Amino acid sequence: MQGCYLALTLAEGKEKIAEIGQNMTYMELSVHPSYMDAFISACFIPHTDMSLFPSLQK
């Protein structure tokens, strides 16, 4: 909380917040089929691709 307070009350903090806000990029990941495949696979425990976690194969 102290960091948030300082960022909002100090002039340099406000400038940095504004700079970060202007440099943000939004990417809609759900329109990329490969992302959605990876996301759905990662939702399961254990992961659906067991080769990514060799210790689980024991």
C-alpha cells in the first residue's frame, strides 16, 4: 500500500504511471487458436500434455 501511496502522491510516480498507461498494448488472446488450445490444456491437473512434466510420468 505504501508503494501505491507514494506512486500517486509523488510527481515522479504520477509521471511513471502515465507513461506506463500510454505504452500498454491490448492483445485479445482468445482469437489465437494456439493460445486457446494451450490454455484449455493447462486448466486440467495434471496437465493434459504429460510430456511437459516428466516427473508425473513416474
